[in-house]
Amino acid sequence: MATPTITPNGGSFSSSVSVSLQSATSGSAIYYTTDGSTPTQSSSLYTGAMTITSSATVNAKAFKSGYNPSAVASASFTNTITGTSSTASYYVGKNGSDSNSCTQARSSNTPKLTINAALACIGTSLGAGANQIVEVAAGVYTETLNQAVTGQTFPTGTSWSAPFTLQAKVGDQVTIRAGGGAGGFNMYLFLPTSANWFVIIQGFIFDGINTGGQFEVGSCCDSPSFIRFQNNELINNMAYHSIFVSRYASNIEILNNKIHGGVFTCTLPNCGGNGFTYPMYVSGNNLLIEGNEVYGFPSFGIHMYNAFNFTEAHNNIVRKNIFHDYGISTNGGVAILLSSGANNTAYNNLIYNATANSEGIRIWDGCNNCSAYSNTIYNVAGVGLAATGGANNSILKNNISFSNGTDTA
């Protein structure tokens, strides 16, 4: 059964977008959802083009009697107007005070002083943050959003049509810089666990100068799902991975972020196989990594690998990212490494200017039915594009690889 196609295949829009679905399998019926959940035959039946006016994740699945259902096709659409609304539920600003009541914090004239204080104004029950926005005005906020430190349950939404949003005020430079030691994170999210969060975090500068890592989702043993981390900048990346997605996380979207700067040196246990940390270390399933710019890192850019269970990390998409000017590790590294799980795909990525025997894209031994297509790779000192022999059923097609140490292997 052919996987349905979604046209357009995600993106941003300002008012509305018309979305159509199609299956190459004659006589099949397509069912879809717009909240990121997996479609069943109880979901909406596709009968014609639909108009989307709010940010949504469209999932589509084809069914036909006598056939196994298709794989799920997925595309994320972001309304750039509603996604950056200035009509907040609660405000945070350097002119504020945490002694201001939550009622007062509904006005930008009497905001809370800290982000955590504003988050506490929203109920802790699952879904209490639906359609709620906490907006943070310009300034440097020296506090951690690490739940292991604060013990504070993070607000959650109920769907991508009713998410909870934590956002920087549009046009303001808002920096989050935790004050704790190198073992901490600027933002570490795992409470409530085993839940669909529907949370958007957008527009911030995360400064890792005082921390071990920047943004982590999930613990060793459990994880939330449906979190969208977008339009952020991560600087001064120091002693742990900039973005870490745990093995139990799913439906995490890492969109249009910029990651650069810092030593990326591993000073903590289990953070890097060659002494370095990575801009992105991802172990979860059904992840979308799109539109990010990553540069100035010493080793791996995206390290897709599950060290706890080598057969996990499935159905992840890496697309439309730019990796450039990287590779200072004598052990080398790879801009995009697909190295465990199954059905992981990298396409339409641009990779260039890598030194020290670094590579462009490699599908490694543990990644089955994984593919890389329509990528452009050039001026990479090592191998531009490769699939290791143990990566069963790998597909490399329609890539442009030139002026590298070795173009393909």
C-alpha cells in the first residue's frame, strides 16, 4: 500500500493554506488527522482539498480491503500570524515583579519578573494550558526551566489547534541563561510524563555558557510527546548536547532553529563517543527536524542513535536543514548520521565546508530501510555520502555530491 502524499508538504502560511491528499494505490481510502495523532478508519475520511487556518500537523494513512494499511504521511503547517500572536495570557518582563498576582500578570504593564512565575499561573492538570500564551519581553533571564531543578509541571495544551505557547515577544531579544553548573540544562522537560503535550517554544536565545546542555526532552525512562521547538537560537554550546531527545520521546518537531558557537566538549558521562558533544542527539520516534542552520561544531551535527536499544529511533525525518563550516575533531564526524532504528529519511539538506576528515551524510549499520535523497554536499574533507554495509535496504538517490574528499562510498 503506497504512502499517501500531502501537497504542499508542510510549511508556513499567514492566513490559510489549501492541503490535498493523494494515494498511488487505486481504490484506497485516505483517512487523516490534523492534531498530530495517528489516523485510523474512525478518523476523518478525505474527500477533497481542505483549508487549514491554524497551525496543524496533518497525518494521513491509506486503507484498502485486503491490503495492509500504508505508512503514515505527515506534514506540519505553521500559521505565522497566530503562531506569534502578541495577545498573551500572561506576561513576563524586566519591569515586572513576581509579587504581582497572576491576574495582574495578564497585563504587560504589570508582568511577572521570571518565566517560572508566569508558568505557575497556569494550572498543572494535563491540558490546562490549551490556547494559553506566556510572552516574555526583552532581557536576559538567568533562570532554569529544568524541571529536575524546579519540580514544576510544565503547562500543556490539548491539540495543535489548542496548544500551550511559551514565546519571546516578537521583535525583542530574549535570552535564557541558566545560572546553575555544567550539569544542568537551560530547559529540561519531562513532567508530566507519558503525555501528549502540544507545546510550542519559540523565539528565544538559549545561552549555554553556564550549563551542561540547552534543551532536553524526556528522561531515561519516560517522555512526553508533541513538542514544537522553533525559531530559537542556541549559542555557547558547552558541555553536553545542545538538543537531546530521549528514546521515549515521539512527535517532537525541531524547526527553523540556529545552533552555533561554543566548545561542544564532553565533560559529563555518556555524552559523546569521541569526546565531543553534538548540536542534536536524537533517539526518539516520529521526529521532524526541518529548516535548521547548524555550524561551527567539531564532530557530529545530528547524531540519530539509540544507545539503550539499538533497534529504536524510527520514522524520523531530517529535511531542508543547512550544515556548514564544521569539523575540528581529529576523529572526524558526520553532519547527518542515521545510525539506528528504521525508516529514517534525510532529504533536501545542504551540507558544505567541512574539515578534519568529516563527512556529509552516513547511513550506519543499525539503520534499516533508511534513505537519503535530493541532498547537496560539497567541499567536505571526508566522504560526502555513504551507506555502511550493515544498513539493510538503504536508499541513496538523486543526491548531488561533489568536490569532497570522496564523493560517495
